[in-house]
Amino acid sequence: MSAADNKKLVQEMFVIAGSPDPAVREKSLFMATLADDAIWTVTGQYSWSRTFTGKQSIMTDLHGHVRSRLVERGRTVAHRIIADGDIVVVEAKGNNLTKEGQRYDNDYCLVFRFDDGRIKEVREYCDSVLTEKALGAFPA
């Protein structure tokens, strides 16, 4: 796929993920696009910093834990999307509330690497202090 195709796919994923309608967000294009052997790396030097290997781990261990801490399924809205070859970079803002009533509106830079229309790798950059303050330390 071309850079334009990859960018369009990511734009569609974020339109769905950023919808205020939970029923729309359940139609996860991300899930359908994520390769079974994908990896997701949370960068930095804090409790969440690690690499999740495989679609199951990404969806259960990482996203599942985040969802368990939020009032409803998380929303993240993309503000800028840049594509070059098989790489798509997204600047995004979360719009979330924890079960304790604390806002979790993190700023993200997500770097997606595609292979033949499938997400093979994601590198996540975010405010680590806010993550641990709002969501707590990642379980050991």
C-alpha cells in the first residue's frame, strides 16, 4: 500500500476511535488492521514502558488494562497525521475519565509501521507522569 493509503486507513481508524458514540467505537478498524504478530512499544522509563508482543497481548494486556481503568472505552482524537512510505505518525489527544473521576486526557505521538495494509508496529510517546497519576503504575 502507498503512504496515502496507509494515511487514509489511520484517519478512518481515528474517526471511529474518536467518536463520542460508544456503538461507533465498538466497530474497531484498529482491531481488524492490527497484524497478529504486531508489537506495541510504550517508550520511556516508567512502569508502563515495555513492548507488548502480538495482537492478543496488545488488546488484552495493554488496551484491556487501560479500559479497566476508564469509565467507558477510551477516546483518542487525532489532530495531525503524517505519512511517509510505510510509516504513519499521529499526534492525538485523549478524552477520557477514570473510574475515580479523574480526567485522563493525555497527549500522544503514535508512530505506526505498516506492512501490506496491516499494522506491524506501534511506538507510543506520551506524558508518562499523567499516565501514572491518572491510571496508576502498570501491574507487574
